[in-house]
Amino acid sequence: MIEVRQLTKRFGATTAVADLSFDVRPGVVTGFLGPNGSGKSTTMRCMIGLDRPDGGTTRFDGRDYATFERPLTEVGALFDAGYVHPGRTARNHLRWLAAANRLEAKRIDELLDVVGLSTVANRQVRTYSLGMRQRLGLAGVLLGDPHTVMLDEPANGLDPEGIRWIREVLVRLAREGRSVLVSSHQLAEVALMADDLVVIGQGRLVEQAPVSAFVDRYADHWVRVVGPQPEALFEALRAGGATVDVVDRSSADVRGAEAAEIGEAAARLQVTLHELSPHTGSLEDAYLAATYATEQFSTRGMPTGQAIAWSQAPPTAEPPVAAPPSASPPGWLPPPLPADRPDPGGQP
Amino acid sequence: MIATIRSEWIKLRTVRSHLVLVIFAVAFPWLVTLLTVSLIKDTDLANDTLVRVLVNSARVSSILLGVVAVLGICGEFTYHTIRPTFAATPNRTRVLLAKMVVSALGAAVVMAVIIGAGYVAGRLIVDSRVDQLGHFGDTNGLIAGMMGFTVLYVIAAVAIGALLRNQGATIALLIVWPLIAEPLLGGLLHLVKAKGLVNFLPFNAGFRMIEHVGDGTFGRWGSTAVFAGFAALMTALAIVVVGRRDA
């Protein structure tokens, strides 16, 4: 169990992490999401004392990281696969790590085998690909068989097979009862492996929730309506306050009305329907909606071709801001999406 | 602390460039000494020529061993391995002290090998050329001074490296400071009639540890105290600064 409380970190006048609090439960994978520069890596470094926080605490099973005599047996942390001396071999890299925490040398061979680096363990790390370095980094994380694992962008540089492998490893570690915190930009990967999410923006907590609840809260919801002559139904729905985005002559995506309501309206109007299917946006949609207002360097909403002009003079229109659910008409509209953002591909 | 020392020892000896520098550090004074005692005229072979040449040429070895120590500490910042290092050992003072112990002990052993083996080999050549050379001069003092200077120089190198975190800047400072800055400053102090302050220039004091020291100076022990004080000051500064800043 990781408990982060009121964590604050400033770099001069810039507040990188502001009063951040969240929990990471054991037995589940917690995805740690946020836009570039939102403070994810700084937060993780502060959690184990690499960066000195200006305030707040982090407890690992009730203890401060600095109090661990053999921290690698308690918390395994990987911040960047590049944190290896290129002139050292993988085996020697793990040897000094193991020696620092009085870990058995035989554990090194076991882990080199687990991460698939046994045959190249005596090669200098400078000859490794990024994917191989990620594997070596993961070996370092698992060296002490810790009950808490923290990884910053572990899938970076991995090929599809490697990404799948690391996902399976992390899920397995969580199922063994460990607390697993993973930051990632690969939202599809997070969607596949994470149970909980911690989302931050500009160093502040945007949301902590199970993935399903987060998607439900922030992602777009719509109903696909298909029929041979649906115009009358669409008119009625518009009159009722729903938004009808016509796809073609026979179909439209309806927002602001539940499938049951649409079905009843169709029955009243005696409109034949061929399809009436509710859709929900992806984790990516939910993430973009949740973090839109917090992004420092956003290009979203910028039509192609206007980037250069805007770099000289910012657009005068206020960017659309993701409204919290309470600001929406109850049971009606989802948090508004940027108007000129392409319609996201949804998941039924 | 033992575990951290073991870890730092593995780090220091598992990088090839460190080993190459140590080989140069060993080979250079041997080569200079053996060539000198082989080629010098018999009549120029004074009673302490061998030890003098050995110790003087081993100054380069001290600097090379200091460079190894700098690579050991600054490499951690260059390649960001300081982060896994502090993650594995959150007590940063312990890490710094372990680095100093490993670098200083390693340097002392290497210097002992340089002087011991260099002396034996040189003595074989000297004895084959001259029937009776007589006793050597203040050899014990010179050798002890060389060992002490090397250890303190390496400790200072680790501390300054931890403060600057940059290999090039640290190595440049460790060469420019003693070989250019202090001689210039010493000359200036002579000019302004503040000759006594020269004794407090740290590297000047360090070099006096490996010289015959005349009257009117601190002497070998006083110079040792000044240089040791400088190394201790740098160490204390490094512990405070490294402990406070982000890794």
C-alpha cells in the first residue's frame, strides 16, 4: 500500500507537484496518467526521496522510504532504462545493486533469465537496444522481490512482444498481492492492465478512480441510431434537447438521450429502427477530456495549417474546458469535448 | 556501511576506462624510474636518486588515480546512475563516504604497488651498476608523504566531483588549481608580503608532503594537516550539498 499525502515540489517559482494525495492499493495495477510536464516523474522521484519534496509524505506500508535498511526488498522503482553506466555489463550492473542491499548473487542469474538477458549478460550495456535496457531495468526492480513496484514509462522502446510481456509481468505482480504503480503514455496499454487510475494535471490530482468509473465519468457516451427513415425521430430528439450528429441518410449518433428513451420515442412515432446501440468512448477519450483543462502545451483544438500563425498570436477563442459531471444536465450531456476535435472512435 | 562499500567497489572496478587509467598510473612511474636509473651516469646516482625519481614521477599517478575517483563519482551523475544508487541506499552520506573509502583505499594500494615494486626493480638496476651507494636519504618520509598525499587528493577529488557533478570541470579544476592557480596566487602573496599565507594554500601544502621541507614552513606534518583539513572541508561541504539537492 502506498499512501501519498499533500506531496508538494517546487522548482523555483514553478510548482511541479501541488498538494498531491492518492493511494495505491495492493493487488491491483494502478495507472499513473497525466500530460507531459504534469509532474508524474517528479512525483515518483519525490515518493522515494530522490527529489526532495517541499512538503508532504509518502508511506510504503506505513513507512517512509528513507527508513528502509534494504529498500530494494521493499520497493522496486524504475525511472528510466537509461540509468545504467554504458561501460558496465548487465550482470555487473545487477551485482552492485544486489551488493548494496545484501541480496544473494544467485538472484542475479535468476532474473537475467526471467527478463531474457542471460545470453547477453556479459556484454556492455552500451551495445543494448532500448528494449533490452528496459528489461535490465525491470530485472533491477525485481532484484529484491519487493512488495511495491513503481515504474515510469516501462513500455518505452519496447516492441509489441515486449509491451505485452511487461504488461503480463505487471499484472502477475499485482495478482501476487503487490502494489504496482505504472506511469505511461500508452493509454491502450494502461486500459489493458490497470485496475485503478491516478490522473494528474499540472501537478494536481485530477481524478483517482477505478478505470471503469473514470471512463464512465469522463468519456463520451452516445447512441448509434440506424433506420430506413429516421428523420422524424431525429427531429423529435432534437426538440427534446438531444444532439443528433447525422452520419448518413439512415444513421446518426445521438448524445443526450439514453437508448431506452430513444427506443420509446421511436415506438411512439412508429419509426422503424435497424440499430440502437449505446457506445462509450475509450480510456483515451476520457483521459483527454479529464486533462484537457490542465495541459500546459496543448495542440488539441488546433486545426491543421494554423499552427504557425497561432505560434505568433494565440487564438482569441477560449479553449473548451472539460466540465465536471455536476455541471452537466443530469443524465443528459457528457462532459463537453473540444468542438473541433475529431469524433473519437468509440467502443460499444 | 560494509554493503555500500562492497557495492561501490564493484562499481569502481567494473568499468574498463577506470582499469586503463590505473594501468597508466602504474606504468608511468615505473617506466620513468627504470629508464632514469638505467641511463643516468654512475656519478650522478646520489643516495636517494631512486626514491626521488620514483616519488616525483608517481605524482602523475596520484593525479590519474584522482581522475579515476572523479570518473567514479561524476559518472554517476553523467549517466544518472546516482538515482538507482540513492534508491538502493537512501542514506546519501553513507554513499559518499563509501565512495571515498573505496577510492582512497584503492589508490593507496595502487600507490603502494607502484612504489614497492618500482623500488625493488630500480634497486636491482642500481645495485648492478654501483658497488656501494650508501644508505638512501629520507625515503620513509617521502614514501609516507606520497601515500598520504594520494589518499587525501583522491578524497578531495570525490568530494569536489560530488559538488560539481561534471567530469570535465572537476578534472580541469583538480589540475588547474594545483598546477596553475596556486603557483600564481603564491607569487602574488609573496609580492604583497603575505608569504605566510602560502602555507595555507591546500595543494601547495599537499605537494610539501612529498618534498624535503625546509625551515620556516609548516613542515611535513603541518602541511599534511592543512591538506587534510581541505579534504575534510570539501567532504563536509559535499555531504551537506548532496544531502539537500535533488538526485
